[in-house]
Amino acid sequence: MNSTAFRNADILIPKDNIEMYKWSVIACDQYTSEPEYWDSVYSTVGDAPSALNLILPELYLEQDGVSERIDSIHSAMDKYISDGIFDEYKDAMVYVERVQGNGILRQGIVGAIDLEKYDFSKGSTSEVRATEATVIERIPPRIKVRQGAPLELPHIMILIDDPECTVIEPLSENTSDMKKLYDSELMQNGGSIKGYLLDNNTQDKIDYALSALADPDTFCKKYNLTDSAVLLYAMGDGNHSLATAKEFYEQLKKANPDKDLSNHPARYALAEIVNLHSDALKFEAIHRLVYDVDCDKLISELTDALGLSETTESDQYIICSCSGIEKKLYISKKSSNLSVGSLQNFLDSYIKDNGGKIDYIHGADTVKSLAEKHNGLAFILPDMDKSQLFPTVIKDGALPRKTFSMGHAEDKRFYIEARKITE
């Protein structure tokens, strides 16, 4: 076992008397501009035991009272552990069948990623890599949640490039022989989810199949490479969450230079692996909402910087929506290989110099509506072909941050499993 960075873990699952519909909530980095969504979740959960009490929705990350929220999270973790609401499954993996709100099945396996085999820095050649630029400034506030926390809950989804469907898909044939751990509808158009415990024999088969994908000769032949470091696991969702786990572990090692931490639980992070070739994974652009800015000034400087034109066509373009007026603008002065990169480079510089806020929104209609609400600008971006993900990351490194999303917000991972991260 454990030939690659993905391995089994001691996984905590809420006991049968816990109402899974109220326990399981969407990833914390969703609906960051829609407080009404989270208000509805809090209303639905009420006083019931819920993962909601163990996470910090990023909507509140920069608001007043965040320290109190973090303290409350840690207290809830301690209480849930002492109340014995979890069953612990030692050396476990969980096979997940998620039926999305659109009715399409997404399959995955929950286990642990070895953070020693992950490097999110630019130019990384590690087995586990970031697919988008990691914003270092976003990590410290998230570390505060992890510091002192006895548990982690994963919304991380990591992609494998398995066109022959050798790792995950065969598991569906044997669910009748597996122990079912949960089976529930999910709130807020999240669809439904089932989880099954995988026995040791099945885990060995998974490890064997992953090891075959990681064979250096097979890998290089697949991507027409010569003597290249193997990329087996590419970040799909939760890039900054995995980076936070990595940074926390590295800080722990620096603080304990004489201690062997090779078996410390913080060396690993719980995650779900998913096949890039799943029919459920539709890569969609993540659009930009910019507000609290002088819109006319921003558009003027953006036009100059990127050489925007409505008539001179280019392979890069953006759609700008402001005050109900929508224009498709072609980019002639490119600063990146992708439209999103050229736009992001400008916005980062502009907001640093002039102030303002930027948010990353799923759905063109949603971002246009929010631009109207905030008297701001909506930048709608073209979708990315998912088949280009692995080759691009291998050859060019991480993509610009928030380049793509795997489906709509309601399709993101819901929290169910947990794991202890302290000794």
C-alpha cells in the first residue's frame, strides 16, 4: 500500500442517529458574495449537530468577530468528540457516489494525501501539484482555523487523469458487497450522496491502479514527454485548503526540529480523488465581480492595458457587463496564454494601486446580477477545455488563480467525513 501520495486514513463518520441532511453542508469557499445562502443553511441546521459548526464559511473570513467564530469552531469540535457522535474507521477509504442536482453521477474516493509529496510553489515537480497560482496571503487566516483544531473536514477534490477508468469507476460494480456508511439527500439543490467503506483488498487494487498511472514511462508516453517528473494528482477544488494544510505541517516541523513527525497526523490531509474524465466534471470559467471602484476609470485603464477592441478579433476575449450594458472585448495586448490570466494580471495591479474589491463568481447570470447589486463590473470569461489541464500544468506550471470551476457552486463537495489531526 501507499505507493503514491494517496493512502488510507482513520476516518470519522457521524453515527446513524445524526441527521445527515443537516450534518452535510457545502464547501466553505462557496457563495462568498451571497450571505442569504448561508443564512438559509444556518436556518435549516438549527441546533442539530452539523459540519456547519466545524467550518468557517469564507464569507465571514474578513468580517468582524472572526476570532470568536474560530474559537467557537474549536469548541464545537471538542464537544462533538467528547459527545461521541462519530464512528472511527481505521485505515479506511470511502467510495463516494454523488448524484449532482443535474442528475449526473460523480464518483470519488476519500482518503489522505501525503503532504510530503505536495508542493504548491511555482515550477513544482511534485507528484501532487496546484493547478492554479496559490495566493500566499490567503493562507495565514486559514491556518488560524487549523491551529488548535483537533479535526479537519475536507472539501478538497483532487483530479487524476485516468481515461481508461481503471481506478475509481470499477468500484460501482461491487457496492452491494460494501458497508454503506451514509445515504442522504443534500440541501440547497446539492443532489444526493452515498458513501461505502472499502476493504483492504479493494484498497490494494486502487493502489495498484494508481501506481500504474504513475509509472514514469507510461506517464511520459501519455503526454509526449522525455524524462519528466510524474504529475499524478492535480488540484481540482480546495487549492488553498490543501496549501494551508501543507504550510501548517511545515510550520510544525520547523517548530519541532528534533522531533520525528513522519507519522504525525498533520502530515496528511483528507481529500477526495476524482477522475478528470468523469461525465459529471464540466469545466466552467470563474467570472470576476469588481466593485467599490470607479468603473469608468477601471474600464479606461483596462482598455489601454489590454488593447481592448470590439472589432479586432483575437483568440483572447472577455465580456464586460456594467449597468445592464454588455460588450464582448477582444484582447490584443496579452500578458498570459489565457484570457483569464491577462485580465487577472491587470485587476491585481489595479486594485493594489486604486483599491476596490474583487470576487470570483460561478455562473454568468449570477455575476451580472451581483454587479448590478453592487454597482460594479462583471467580467465574463470563456470556458477552458478540461483535456488541457494536465498538459498545461505539466508544461507551463500552475494556471492563473480561479481559472476554472468544476461545475456549479451547488455541485461542490459537501462536508461529511472528518479526521483527527492532533496526536
